[in-house]
Amino acid sequence: MHDPGHRFPAQERLAAGAQYIAGRLTHGTSGRTFAVVDPATGDEVYTYELAGRDDVDAAVAAARAAFPGWAGATPGERSDALHRFAAVLAERAEEFARAESLQCGKPLKLTREFDVPGTIDNTAFFAGAARHLQGQSAGEYSGDHTSYVRREPLGVVGSIAPWNYPLQMAAWKILPAIAAGNTIVLKPAELTPLTSLLFAEAATAAGIPDGVVNVVTGTGLEAGEHLVGHADVAMTSFTGSTAVGRRVAEVATATVKRLHLELGGKAPFVVFDDADLDAAVNGAVAGSLINTGQDCTAATRAYVQRPLYEEFVAKTAALMDSVRLGDPFAPGTDLGPLISHAQRDRVAGFVERARAYARVVTGGEAPQGELKNGAYYRPTLVADAAQDSEIVQSEIFGPVLVVLPFDSDDEGIRLANDTPYGLAASAWSRDVYRANRATREIKAGSVWVNDHIPIISEMPHGGYKASGYGKDMSSYSFEEYTQIKHVMFDNTAVARKDWHRTIFGDR
């Protein structure tokens, strides 16, 4: 197994603290520490002082102080700063890839080819978007008055990011907010603060003013709740479970702040009987095992039309059996560990309980040997579960795919919609009309056809139903971090006089 000290070159730099406030690293003031653990080995790689309420207050104050200057910068100036930011990220790409792999257990080839390039691309996209903060033009909609609409930044944004994609989620929160002229305080998950801190450092290195990007690393109950409820925070953006999202909404309501929620998912993968079976099998394995299944958009429920069902099950199980678990830093590794032993045990619990009512076709166990100290779990295929069973309805967040048969197209689409979630889905068919019907009738924020999981900076990502509301990425995300102001000019003195008479009569 790898040497964590050798793989984390930024460790000495981050010894200065795990709070990034007003352009510098500081230590947390809660009086409690937390250890980042390499999930592949169980080794501690970084210990830091957790943020307390005072740290949140300091970060919000820094963001509030920086807001007038940053909001007052021209779109071109903000765009230039974000272009420099993208260049700094590109220069440090390998450092980010290694830190992300170490804290999450992701294979290094995944962070090198997906997480880091995707983050750089997002930064470049919002660098361009910063120049297009457009209102709406005007017209004499009311007699002699001229109206137009301005889009303005909100102020301080408080964001909370999850542990499954810490770098990308930091980017998805920070970039649209600051491109629109806001300042931000980000709280990453306690388990995975490293790349969020490096991201904030890179923003400063790119010349983004101190206080525009701040990071506090504390617990959800202390730092997170205080950030969400803070009176000086104008908007909260949260990505995480639906249960925690409900609590975030409850706390945010007290200060009537804007809220953006990207919550849980239970993505259906609907295979019609005319689909390319081999393509669907490959898509199901890749879509269910991406990031060891710790992805809200991962394929978790495969509904396969009955003529293809048994062959799909057999081929998917065989392909899952060929997936190579191992050291995330080894070139041949396909799948790394789960984020923690606690998460592995949670996933295993779902599978063990399912044995009483379904068929575990392959997997369903933790590997032994040299991987036994890590939080590994074998790719698992479960068949023949009932639609209302726990393993079909609940978010597992691990390398587990459940397969169920269906008969008619109506039934397949009905089953796909039959959970509380609506974040993502895919439909597999060679019939354009059948596929188009599925994209219309499946209730999810993203619906792929003959693919599952790809995302691009130019298009939105976000959910329906209990998967939350609001969009990440794209111009839709950018607009969410603005508020709209209607401006109206009275063009004539006569109009002013007439308006006064209409309200008050002749005086």
C-alpha cells in the first residue's frame, strides 16, 4: 500500500491550520481536533482543529468586508481573476489529484481524469459567465415610464459541501457565487477538508481578493448550523442527504435566506427490450460503481424488460466480478474503498438485510488479504427484490446495484418514478420515440439516453422531488446566485403630476 506522507505534499503547508479566513490559514477555536483518515489503509494523514462558532463569525465578517469591493468590480475584472484561477489550478493539478485520492480513497486515475479536469473546466466556464451577468432591457411598459431589470449579487453565501466529491463540490459552490459578485464561506465535510483548503489557497494565488473565498472546517452541528442560521449570510447552498437537507431548510427559514438544496438520489436505469444489451451492461457497471457508488446520480435501480432480464443479470454480474479493487494510487485499480469503515458497514447492512427477501448474485462482502484494513466492499448485484423493499427505496451510497424486471413500457416508467427521489435517471433503447417518451415522463433533473453519469459545465445539474431544488453548473446556476431588481424611470414631469393626482387627488 502507498505511503500517505509521500502522497500528500501539501501536508506541511496545511500545518498552519485548517481554517482559511481572509486569505490565510488559521487554527480552529472549538478546542476539538479531527483526524483525516486514508480510507484505503485506515491511517491518519492529517489532524486539525475544528472550527467553532467564533471561526464562522470571523469568516462571515471577512466575506462581508470583502463584498463591496468584489461586487463593485467589473464583470471583466472578475472574469480575468477566474481565468487566472483556472491557470493556477492547472499548474497544481497533480497536487489536487493526489490530495483528493488520499482523503476520499478514489483511484488516482479517476481524480486525474475526471475530478480535477472537471474542476478546471468549471472554473473556465464561470470565468466566461462572469461577463454575462445580464438584466433585461427596457421598454415603456407603463405609459411614459421606462423599465429595466438588473441582476445583482446577494452578498455573503454560506455553503456546505459533502465528502463524496469534495473538490468538485467546492467548485460548484464557490465559482458561480463569486462569478456573480458574491463572497462565500464554504464548510466542507469534516472527513475531506484538504482540497477545499487548497482550492481557497489557489484562489488567493490567482489574485482573488482576501475574504472573497473563505473555508471553515467544523462539524455540521456546530459550524454548519451556525453558518446556515447566520444573520449576515444571504444564501445557503447545501449538498448532502435529504434528511440533513430538511434540517438545513428549517434553520435557514428563521432568517428567510435564499436556499439551494442538492439532496439524495436513487437513480433508475431503465433498459427496454430493444436496447443494445452489452452497452447497457457496461453502462450499468460504470454508472453504479462510479466513485465506489458514492454518487447521488449513480445508477442504483436497474429496471430491465423481461426478455433481457436474466441475460442482463448474468452479464452484469460477470463484469462486476472483473472489477479490480486495490490501492487507489496503483495504476491497475478500478475501484477504491468507501469513505470510511462506518460507511462500509452501513452499505453491508443493506445487503445483509436484503438476503432475506432478494438474491445477492455477486459481491456482498468485504475483501480480505492486503485490503482488509481499508474500507473496501466488493461490487454487489442484488436481483429479484420487491419494489417496496428497503434496498430499492433507500439511498445506499455504495457499490450496490439492484435489478428488477418489468413487462410493459408503462410499468417500467412507473417503477422508475416510484421513489421519493428525482435527481437523475437513464433510459436505454434504440427506438427514438420510446426513449423520448422516457425523457418526458421520468421525473428527474437529468435523464440520459443510452448513457449514465456524464456531466458538462454548460448544462445544469439538480433534482426534482426529495432530491431538492436549484441547479449547479451552467448559466442556470449562475443566475441563482443573483437577485433581480426592477428599475423604473418616470420620463416626464407630467407623468409625475398625473400619478400624484391619481393617488391623492387634486391638492
